[in-house]
Amino acid sequence: MSGRLILGLETSCDETSAAVLKAPDTLEGHVICSQDEHTLYGGVVPEIAARAHVQRIDEVVDRALEEAGRALTDVDALAVTAGPGLIGALLVGVCWAKAAAFGLGKPLVTVHHMEAHLFGPSLENPEAVPPFVALLVSGGHTLLLHVPEWGAYRLLGKTRDDAAGEAFDKVARLLGMPYPGGPAIEAAASRGDEARYHFPRPMLRRNQHPGDDGFYDFSFSGLKTAVVTLVREIEADRALEPEKENIAASFQAAVADVLTEKTMHAVEELDCPRVLFGGGVAANRRLCEALAKRLEPKGVLLNASPRLSLDNGAMVARAGAFRLERGEVASLDASADPNLPFPGLIEAST
Ligand code: KG4
Ligand code: ZN
């Protein structure tokens, strides 16, 4: 199986991306095209995203193949994100991959977007393999998992409302910053005072124990509301502008505390000091540093560069290589599913 050439496609949201991967983990070509059409609207517009994928996917694949020095006919299998994500956006990648698999007579593998995020760091760091505790944080999901081996995922906790990335995006919009909000908040926060305001740390209480309701769960909508309330108070009284960086820093510090505390609960309870941090929010340096610091001295943080933390085709190809190795080939009537269940996920309390 190793040595097979996999073309991975990602179109679940607003990145059109293709990667050429020599299984299991040699990246030969990788192109990510981020759609900037959405900036104007302060969030991803599904119809615009789908149309932009249609316009770009051929070129993105061609460029990835060119970078790899390969032809489409060299490809041994196609891997594509089939969900979760925006249905119109997902369908572009899935239809493209199905057509190519049919035309080439090669196997098609459908990939779960969040499982793909789990594989991202392993493309840069050979140590980023199970067992580990995984904190997967993106624009749509916040998941805490125990991963004893690839394909076996025990769900410890998830968000009860907004995902952490969504909170970054909403707070950024509130502060008049562009979409996506994460990088904008991170940049502003680096110039602000994180002790200036104290925001709540939702779902973190003293004396919590494993088995307690919500021990591992997250909630970010109350935090966002606390920022809204503060912004209104400031605006009623004085100019908001000089406070934006302080608000961004204080908000980011609250998110960092919640994510690190919950993750450390799992590290301690499972006695597993290896933590994989994946998903777009893992591009945030301040959050990575907070986790790495808490894991010292004996723990290790397994994360990727922003390029492989944010949505990309390489992680899809890598997850596809894993599924292909297990013989999990999709039929050509496979479709996209915006609510695709996480494969191998066991929803169990600790
Ligand atoms: O995984 P991803 O690229 O797409 C989804 O699967 O949703 O994650 C995108 C999310 C967005 O909410 C974006 O604001 C956030 O990741 N993000 C960040 C940073 N870069 C992207 N959040 C915090 N800090 C960042 N530097
Ligand atoms: Zn993602």
C-alpha cells in the first residue's frame, strides 16, 4: 500500500485545495487556494463558496500535480472530504473526485474532515501518531478525543454551542475586524493587555471531577455574549477603538484557559501527556504556547504549521491513505453529507 500515489481534495468550506501524496506521508505537491470573496460579508456565504470551488478546482489540481511532477494518470487513488461541511461546497470536491475515479478506473476514498485534521500534524512530525489526547478546534467543531490508535476515537467532550473558531470569528466581527476572525484577533491580541478585562471561563468550575456533567465539554457562546456586553458598555461611555486590542487579548486568554484546562483534565485522567492540537484554531501561536507550557516538563504538544492546521488537501490525502489501507473504498454512488458521522467515534463517558 505504501508508495501509492493519492490525490487528496478538500472543498468543505472556503479553501479549495489539492495534494499529491505518496502514501503514507510523502507530500509531493500541495496547493491551497483560500477564497477571499467572503471577507466582504464577514463570514462564508455557502453559495459563493460552492461557485468559487467550481471555478478553481481544475486549476488547483493541475498545479498540485505540476508541483509533484506527476500526471493525473499517475494517481493510484482519490481521497476527498465528504463531510461535514457546506453541502454545495462539499459536492464540488466529491463530484470531481467521483468523476476522476470513474474516468481513471481508480479507487475513491471518502474522508471525514475532522479525522483529516487529526492526520495533519503527522505530515510534518513523525511523532504525531497515537496514542494521544486530541484537541480538534475549527470553525465548526470543538472536540476533545482520546486516540489510542488511528481509527479508534473516544469522544471525551465537545462544545455545547459555538465552536471556538466560530467565537473568534464572531468576536472579530463585533470588533470590526475582517473574516476569518482568528488571525485578526491573534494579531490584535499580540498588541493588547490580556489582563485588562476578565471574561468568564465557561464550563470551568473548581472541584470538577471526571464523570461530572460537562467535565470535558466546552461552551463559547456565553463568552461571546460577555464580549458583546462589554463592547456595548464601552461604546455607551467612550471610544471602542483604543480598547480593541485589550479586548482581543483578554478574549483570547479566556479561550486559552478553557482549552488548556479541559485538555489537561484529560491528560491527567488518562495519564497521557501527548496532546495533538489540530484544526484551524491550532494555527494560533498563543494557544499553542499555552498548551505547550502546561505540558512541560514531561508532556509533548503535537501540532502542525498553520498551513497544515488550516483546511488543506494534504491532510485529506493522508487520512485517505489510512482508510485505503484498511480497504475502505467508496462506491461511485457515494455522496457528500454535511453531518457525516466521525468514523470510529465512540461516545462514552470516561
Ligand atoms: O479548520 P478550519 O480551517 O476550517 C474549518 O474546518 O472550520 O478552521 C477555521 C477556523 C476559523 O474559525 C478561523 O477564524 C480559525 O479557524 N482560525 C484561528 C486562527 N486562524 C484560523 N483562530 C484563532 N487563531 C488563529 N490564528
Ligand atoms: Zn477544518
